[in-house]
Amino acid sequence: MRTGILIIAIVAAASFASAQIRPDTFVPDSSIEKPSDVGVRVHTNYFIHAPGGVLTHRAQASEAAETPGSLSCVYDLVSTPVKGCPISTATEVSTGGSGVIVIVDAYDYPSAAADLKTFSSTYGLPTPTFTTAYGSGKKPSDACSSGWEGEESLDIEWAHAMAPNAQIVLMEAASNSNTDMFAAVKAANSYIAKHGGKGEVSMSWGGSEFSGETTYDSYFSQKDVVYFASSGDASGVIYPSASPDVVSAGGVQVVRNAKGAYTKQEATTSCGSGCGGGVSAYEKIPSYQSSVKTIVGTWRGTPDIAFDSSENSWVSVYNSACYDSWLDVWGTSVASPSLAGIINNAGTFNASSNAQNTEMYADRTITADYTDVTTGSCATHKAAKGYDLCTGIGAPKGLLDK
């Protein structure tokens, strides 16, 4: 295992308060934002659980990590849910999905196809339809030393877990600079246009807001494509989550009782130093948030919808090229690809992110289709009945009204 790729965060960063990270956590360098990165480079939103503070090789997945089966049960995506959705016995996985989900990440992940097959066979998912493409037209440098490879594993595996029959495309940017990342988004748009014309783009990355961010919003405007972006793992708002032209993916904790049974979802500070959420400093309120303007005012509020992202309910991920191990991973980087998979699986294929959000905000009070998360907090905000700046409209339930 190439352990040199990871460091324990000991330096405060603009979007990341390391002092609040548990000591049994490894923080990839890619998840730390330096002041010089703002408006220039983006960072990932994931962390790795490491008992004793040491990352070691694991030949098998952790029995404590949430699986495609357990979370398909929690989010009501299976035909025969097991009472309490226990990790050990909730093995029925989500089915369905179609079209294309493009995952945009930085640098190259050489074992992506093989690792996705291993993940799929381990959890009883169908053989994935998977492709790697390059945002610049050329294969980037290896992602391992930067920490981006763990992000790529997480993203392709959990998009596939939620939409097993969709084609998963890993679009690799030449670097994590804004220039290269948004060029890769443009390449993702072109890929979808050439392969059926409808699909989703997942962006589990972002950075602190900056003046001029609105100039990038046009990258999220291709017809029949819905864009997802993680809301971040610290207090406040990041971009592109803040764009009104994406679905902002926030975090919740899946809460289990002493017997391991799922009991509820709650807002949590345990996505890092707090799950991202708040009101944008630069993006104006979109039309689909007019019904929650008493909360967001005249500016765009994040997130829109939430998915399991907590250090207390981490998910299972496999990576062989860089970590040579099964990993327990958490952070709002889990939410973006997972929600992209659920929305793909729903099969509506709305004409834009605006249309997707409009549908979800209009239907958010349908308790059979959405879980209103009303307890817990995410650093500076608290969950509440209805829309809030921790979990948005709440968490998805099933595939209707999406």
C-alpha cells in the first residue's frame, strides 16, 4: 500500500478546521484547501476512517461500513426492505438506471475498471458498464500522490451502487485547477451529447466561494443534463455547490441503535468539521427556492437534498492501485455520486438541474417520497421542519417524484 499519499491534517485551511477531525481519521491532501487555492484549484470532500489513526491494508470490507444493500434499504430503493436495514443482512441492492452518469475528477485512476468490478461482485451488483475518458484528450498523471484516487473510487462505485444499469464514465481532468476541472465538465457534456443526450454529471469537489464564480455557471447549462455537486465538509458554502444550475448534495448521518437497526437520519457536524450549507455570497436566489425565501433571503441557499455522509455512518469503498485495500469513507463526496445515481434510477431525466430542483422542491412535503430531516445540526445551522441549511429539503425516499 502506497501510504505516502496520506497525511493527517494539522494545518487549518479556509474550508476545513482540522482540529475538529477525529484522531482515527486520515485526511487526503486533496481534501485540504490552502488559502492560495481559492478561485484557482478545487478540493475533494472525503475522509478515510482509520482505527488507531493508522491506515492498514484490509483484504475484506469492514463489517461496520454501510454497503450498497444497507443504503438501498435505508433509501427505500429495494422491493423487499429488511426491517431496520441492518448492514449484515440488508443485502438486496438497488436495480435499474439507464443512460450515462459522468463522474468528473482530477488525474488518472489506472485500476478504475478492475476496482469497480471487484466492488460490484462483492455486493451482488451487476457487471458495470464503465468507461474512462480524458477531459484534455490525453491521459493525466497518476492520481495517487495527490489523494484524488480515493475520490475516484468512491464516486464511480457509489454512482453504480445506486444506478447499477447506467453507464458510468470517469472523466479525468488534467489537474485540479479550475481551468482543467471545468474543461472536463465541458468534455462530460460532449460525451453525454454523443451517447444518448441525457444523463447526469457528478462533481464531488469544490472550493470556497470567490468573486467571478458565476462565470462558470454556463458549464452547467447543457439541455437534458442534471449536475450534482457536494456541499462541502465544513461550515459555509462552496462552489460549484452554490451554483443555481446544480443540485447541491448535502450530508446526513444514518443513525442506528445498539442492535444495528436503522432508526432515523439527522443533520450532523461529522462530515468533516461540519457538513457544508448556507447562503451564497455571490449567487442570487433561483426560482425553485422562492418557496423558502424566508430562510435564504435573496441569495442561493445550499444544500438542496442530502445523503449519508457522516463519519459515524461511513461507506465501503475499494481501491487497489493506490491503497490496495477496502476503505471506510465519509464526507459529502459520498452524497454527490449517490444522489446522481438515485436521480438517474428514477428515470425522469429532467431537462436541467433547475427543472430537477423545481420538481423536488415542489414535492418535498410528500412523506412517501422524501424524508424531512428535523434533528441535528451542521456547525452553524440546525435541521428543522421543512427546508433548512443543513439538509435542504431532506433525504430521498424511493424513486417517485424525482
